[in-house]
Amino acid sequence: MALSTSPRAVPASRPADGRPRGGRAAARRFVPVASVDRGSVPTPFWLSLVLAAVSGPISAAGFPDQGVWPLTLVGVGAFLAALVGRAGWSAAAVGLVGGLAFYLTHISWLTVYLGPVPWAALSGLESLFWAAFAVPMAIVLNRGPRLWTGAVARCAVIPAAVAALWTAREAVTSTWPYGGFAWGRVALSQSESPFAPLVAWVGVSGLSFLLVTLVALVLQLVRQAGRPVLPRLTAGVAALAVLLLVPAWPAPPTGSTTIAAVQGNTNSGLLAEYRPGENLQKHIDATAPLVGQDVDMVVWPENGSDLDPSRSAVVARAVDRISTAMDAPLVLGTVTQAGEDTYNTSLLWLPGQGVGDQYDKKHPVPFAEYAPDREFWRAFAPDLIDMVPRGYSKGTRDTVLDVGGVIAGVSICFDITDDALVREMTGDGAEIILAQTNNADFGQTEENVQQLAIARLRAIEIGRSVVNISTVGTSAIIAPDGSTISRLTPYEPGSMVESVPLASAVTPASLLGAGLELAISGFGIAALLAVLLFGRRRA
């Protein structure tokens, strides 16, 4: 809406004698400019639905594999524009369509082996959150100008409040239900954009907030159509410049360690058929050419060994032979058991000694690594639930391993999307992150590079190198500034041997932790309440 800063009026017409007309003409004596501004005209509902539908694929194109990062911001803008003039159920409908359009595009890789049911179910669930949060965002967008009547206030408070509510939705869906699904957050599209360095200062949620605020500001400036173009253009350019001029966090190194990261190219998907010990042997074979090189540790991916060396003497001898030949500790992914509990585990194997420590994955992926409320959900999708015959238990160990004096944080697969676990690693003193993963279930799809993009953003966020090592790719070693130290060709066996920087300095994002996310979300809720309570008066 192109609204003025004060209720400036248009004088009513007068008759020739100079006296004001009576009746309805007198009632029109003072007509607020806001009521005749073309920005106040609601977007037709059909057009809102169209904008929401196209916003999804546009936003998704900003993420890898396409990776045209500005498109995510364009998509966010199209979605917010669709909410202009909407309220109640129409806003919820726009949110539902926008959410479905985004997720059905963004996570289409779920269908490769798992079929359409998990893809449709997860997309539908996430879209319900989009629908729920679209309503308060529409309220702030459309009724906020009644409360914040000044041009400056409208261009400062309304965009920030809308972005705060967007960030609150991302925060909720990243943690709930069953640990949430953090994929698709706006910030995660920006790992290679000029905005990426901001994440070291404000974290993933903070970066989403800043970027959506920028987009909502542009929308608000467009809606201020009755104001001069130059001031509005200047405000938009200034906001963009402020974000781009924030310096990168220096991430000072404290040393380095030489790492051999090995990709065995194993057929280790959920439904894969392979001989017992096949995954282990492929990683041994891919490591053997490195014997004789001076390394401080060897890292295999999640499921690098399909057999547990802590439960089999034969497997233990095989693992110890390669670890001894490399003369270095080996960090390998496997499946362990303790009583009736089964864990997705990263073992630290010391040459000549055996298991020195282990990390058990704290947040197994629901409906993939375990089936929550199995009997309830099986009634709706028995084929899907039966695909998860083994349920992993939640680990309780700390997130770091002492690998020859180097404190390594361990992230297994989707752990890398969990804000709390990443903060926990740095809190536990991690100097480097070993991100072990198994992407074999998703084939040569965008999932692999989307996960690598998240790992890249995490490296910048916490100021630590990240060794992202996969069974099949995409595997890479990322420096604390987000640059690529080394990378392997997907779906080929290979290895990376690199001197990798270590760091111990704590970034502002790590210090702020979840507090900033709560503050942003709280601001959004407070702004919404203010509009509901005090925003009913006319502009």
C-alpha cells in the first residue's frame, strides 16, 4: 500500500457560493490519501494463488543443484506479494499453495528410492506450517500500516515483523515434530552468495531473518507508490549495501591437521542389496593406495563399515590392519548395539588398540532411521512404515572425539542441519567438524549438493573446517571461510588428503546461540499482537 506519513486530505469540492455541500458530499470533505492509493487495492485471490504457485519453483531454483541464489529471494518476494490484501482462510490457502509448490520441487529427490508417499506426506506437513504462518504475516502486511502510519516506521517495522514471523516458522519446523525438518530455510540457499559471511555473525536463523527483511522492505517500498521514487530507491539500495558491507568473520586458525577422507562408492542405500562386509571392503580398498602417506587421521563416511568391528573379531582385525598400515586413528561410521538399543555410530579406532571412543547419532531421522509412533502411522501408510524395520535409538554421548589430540566434532548425515547439535559441538571444544554421511538413497540428485551447501554454511557459521565425507558423494573439505579445499567426483571411489585448518575461536553466531532466534521470533509475535490490539484505527 502506498501510504502517506500523515492523514493528509483531499479538499471536498465547493459550490459557486463557496459554502460546502451537505449530505454525502460533506462526508467526503476529508478523504485520506491512503484510501485512494493504488497500493491499497488487494491482489485478486486468483492472482495470489498464481503468485504463490510460481514462488515455490522460483525459490527452489536458488538452492543447489541449480544454485541461482538470487532466485530464492525473488521467490520469497512473490510469496509475500501474494499475501497483500489477503486475510483469514484466503491467506492460509495462499500459504498452503506456496508451501506445496516449494517443497514438492525442493525435495523431489525423496522419490528416487522411497517413492511418492514420503515426498507428498512431508511436503504436505511442511505446507500446513506455511498455511498457519501465512495468516499472521498477512495481518502484519495489511493491517500494519494502520498502526505504523509514518513512512519510515512502515518501511522499518513491517518488513522486520513479517521476516520475524517467517523466521519463527522456520524455527518451529526445524525442531518439531519428531525433531523437525530443517531443509529449505532461506539462509540455506545462500552458501555461495555474497550474503553467506553474515551467518558467522547471526547464525542460520539470523541470516534468514535479514534476507526476508530485505525482500519485505523492497515489497513495502513498491507499495509506497505515492511517494517519490528516489527516496524509495535510495532506501532499498542502502539496506542492501549494509548487508553486503558487513565484514567476514576472520576465523583465526590455531593450527592444522592432515586428514585422509575416503569415499568408497558403496551401494549402501536403505533398500540396497549387498554382501555382508562389502561396504567395509570397498573403503579398505579405497584407503589402501594412501598407505605410506603421513596423515593424522583417516575418516570414512556414515556406514563406511556395514559390520561393527566392536562385535566381530574378524572385522576388528580388518579395520586394525588398515589403521595400522596408515599409522593413524580411523574414524568410521557403522551400526552398533548396546543391549536392545541400536545406534548409528561413529567409532574412533586406534591402531593396535581398538575402539577409543564413539559418538552415537542423537537425532535419528524419523520415518527413515526409526518409525515414531509406529502403530499409529502404520494404519495410514503400512508400506512406508514397514520399510523401516530397524529403529535406531537416540544417542546420549557427547558430540566430540579426541583424535590424536585434535578435538573433532562429529555430525552424522542430517545432524548437520540441526542448529543445537552444531552449537553443542563448538561448546564441547570442537576444532574441526567431521560430517559423515551416506547419500546413496538419493541417487545423483540435488540432495547431495544441498547437504554439501548446508555443510559449507555451517563452516562459515561456526568458523571451523568441515570434512563432508559421503559414501557416494558429494564429498568435499570446506575451510572455515566457506572455500573448498578439496572435492571428490561423485559416484567414484576416491580420497582427499589435505592439511586442514583447526580453529577454536567462538563466532558471534555461536555466542548468540538460540537466544537470537528466540528474540527474533518474539519480536514477530509482539508486532502481531500490537497490530491485533491497536491496529484497527484507520490510517
